[in-house]
Amino acid sequence: MKIIVTMGRGGTGKTSFVSLMADYFIHKGDAPLLLVDLDPDQNLGEMIGVDLEAEGIKTVAELLEDTFIGKGGTVVGVAPSDRIEQRIWRDGLYEGKNFDFIALGTKWIEGCYCMPDAALRDALARLTRQYQYVLIDAPGGLEHLNRRVTADVDEIFDVIGPSSKSFAHLQRARRVAEESGIHYNKFSSIGGFLFPDNLSERACEVSGIRYLGKIVFDEEVSRRVIEGLPLLGLSPDLPGPSSVRKILENAGY
């Protein structure tokens, strides 16, 4: 089992990349996968064709709200973390043919994500053992990484855009990972679909972070994202999926 975390600033194509990466592994026969959406925008479900509400599946934040607000807290003899962990397995996990899916959701109370992060961390510690790959879609704010939703990661991908802030985010993300005590084997950068080719050399020069290539703009991918259609099942010969395949092959997958 390998855990891959993908992060990046908004608008770089991060979630599209996670979806196309999942499709790549499915085509290779590297299933089952576990997809985890840590982004409060919750776009990953749409891009993989899963409507949690329609499926009767709750996000981790919704389960916490239901348990600690709606139902008045824990029960006698059962620790809150255990109760939440059990509910995540039972009520918060979408189970599909080639992949399962879980979403953190939006803030369950005003302020911090600390409790949802802790609940998800405890559940993932046991859930991840049965999968070939765990693909985590993380927001650019780094808060979940900082709270160690998962402490052992095989690969961190940072999808960068055409701005100095993306390069600053790249350095900051690696620093946060190291300062938070996250163990990772590789930290790599990927150019988003708006990333200009003339910045590739600069990306290659970032110390300690290998640059794997760029996600190519794809009209069909763009159309599907705009129309809210899933990205799974696209022809692997299209520009977008083809570029993601090359990136992952460069990464050794």
C-alpha cells in the first residue's frame, strides 16, 4: 500500500489531477484504491462521479456534528474517538467497484478542523491497510498536513501554478511536512495546466524537490469539469490523461 498526497493552491488543476491519477491506476489494475477528499470545496466527489448525499453517505464533519451536537456526545463505556471511528466506517465510507471514497467535509463548528482531522486520522490508520493506493486530495492551506491526518506518506505531489506564490507554497509545504514530523519518501512538483513551459527550468532548480512535468490542458477534461461530469473513463490517449500518465511514469508508478 502506498499513500500519495496531492496538494496545491486553488485553480492549479489539483483535483482533476487526483481524479486522472485514480483513473490511471484503475486502468493499470492497481485497485482497490481509497480516495480521500480533505478539501472543504469537496470537488473530488463530483470529478469521480460520486454524490455522497445521494448515496446516503455522510462526511466526517457531518458525522461529528450528528454525534456531538445532534446526539449529545458519547455513550457510556465508548470513547468518542472509537465511536466516531466506527461511524466513519459504517456511515462515512462510499464503497465502489474499483475505489472507495471518504470526504472530510466542511467545518462542523466555527473555527478549527482539529476534531474532524483527528477522527479521520484514527479511521485511516486501520482503513488504509486493505488498499493498493490511498490518494489524498489536500487543500493548499496545509492545515490538515500540519495536523498529521496521515504521518507516513510515500509521495507528496505539489501542483504549482504560474505565480511566485506557487513556488513559495512549494518550499513552505516541504518545510511544514518536515516540521510536523511527517515521514515521506519523495516530494515532487507538477506543473498545473496553466503552468507555462518557460518556468519548467525554474521548477527543476528547486532544491530537494524533483519536477515531474506538466498537466496538459485538455478541452474534454475542461468541458467535463465545467458541466460537473466525472473524469473517470476518459480515453487514455487524450492530452490530459496522457500527460498525467507520463508524470506518474516519471515518478515511477
